[in-house]
Amino acid sequence: MYHTLTALTRRLLAGLDLIGLWIGLLTLRLVLGWEYFEAGQAKFLGENWFADIQDRFPFPFNLVPPELSWQMATWFELIGGIALVLGLATRFFSLSLIVLTVVAILSVHWPDSWQTLGDLLQGYAITDDGHGNYKLPAIFLAMLLPLLLLGPGRLSLDHWLRRRLDRTA
């Protein structure tokens, strides 16, 4: 009985691992792609407010003119969002969006001031009640990390291109 249960558990877990390679990473890509595309679309259709916060950008991003920063953020979010959905250049865009998100956390979402970890944790929220609101971007960072480290998964153009390249090599 124990041997049968162990074998069944192993088979079940192996099946879940395989599904994860197809569906798990695809799910991350779809959610993140949608969210970043929407953020880029809002910037594309909106007005540049980066000049108002340029002094809050970390070095070396504070040296980039606000118009250029706005364009870079807009297009990395739009193109990066589409690329994540397709699973194309996934690691490149994951890293790019990680950098963009860290800059956004430090310049927009981080609390203006905090003295203790308790004060800082008040900013781990979706809404901004004067304590920052870095929860959602922190979740995005946690979701981008597997895509950077593991790649896009099997339902992706990256996987298809890699298989084609491996066959020709």
C-alpha cells in the first residue's frame, strides 16, 4: 500500500511539474504582460509627470532627461508587456521590467519618510494613505523573478525558437 501510494504521488507530482512548464510560467507572463501593457498605455495616452519627480529617481536615472525617461518607461512597458505575453525575449524584458519596477518603487511607491520597519511596512499596501504603496510593484518583482531565472516556459516563442536553433546546430 505504501509503495503504491508513493508511486502514485510521484506520478502526480511529475505531471504537475510538466503542467507547470506549460501553464505555470504562461500564467505569470499573461498577468504581467497585461499589467505592464496597461501601465504603458496609460503613459502613452497621458501626460508626462516624470519632471515632477525626477529628483526622486535613483542614480543614474536621475541624470536622464524626464522626456527620455518617460518615453523609455512607456515603450518598455508597452513592448515588454506584449513580449511577455508572446514569450519573446522573456529574460531580457523580465530584467528590463525589474529595473523599471525598482526605479518606480524608489521614486513613486516608496514612503516619503519612515523611521522604523513598522513605519515602512505601512507602505506595503495597495492604496496610498501617506505611507507609500509598494505592495503591488513588489508582487510584480516576485512574479518577474521566475521568468528571469527559469525563462518563459514551453508555451512561448522563446522555447520554439530555441528548439529550432538546437535542431540546426
